[in-house]
Amino acid sequence: MAELGQIAQKVRSKNAGPFWVTIDIFCGSAEVFERVSGSLKDDAVAKLYRVDRQLVKRFDIADLNVVKFSFPRPQVQGTRADRDMHGAGWASLLEEMQID
């Protein structure tokens, strides 16, 4: 077991418009991509971010060695309750996730 942030080249998050956030996992190699893609479960990501599993969209892009997740933001970007205007802080939670 290892933390995702220790084996991936980079994990970043950003807004995908004012209503969604997207998290990109840049694996750096085909071997790491296969490990991350096979170990990282959609249900675990949904639970981590407290999002209904059916709202989580996953994209495995083998040609780029990238795994991407998108889901609705809990607060609309820029509202008074929004604590992360640019969506950059979401990645840190996933970086700490243990995977096989």
C-alpha cells in the first residue's frame, strides 16, 4: 500500500466551471497508470468527497497516463460559502488516499 501522491507524478484539482470540480492524476508511466487505474475505486472517491456515486464521472486516458474524476462542487464557485474559489485544494485529499 502507498499514498497516491507518492506514486503519481502529480495530482491536481481545478474548477470545471462554477458547478463542478475536476481532479487529474498524472501517472507519468504506463505502469503507474495501470496500478492507479486498477486500484482506485469510484466508490472510494465518492465516499472521500461525500458525493453520490452516480454523480462521479471517471475518465481513464491511457494514451496520456491520466486518470480524471469530475463531480459537482458542494458550493457554487464564488458564493459566500465557497472556501476554495479555484478548486485547487481538492487534490490534497486524494493524494493521501492509500492504494494497492
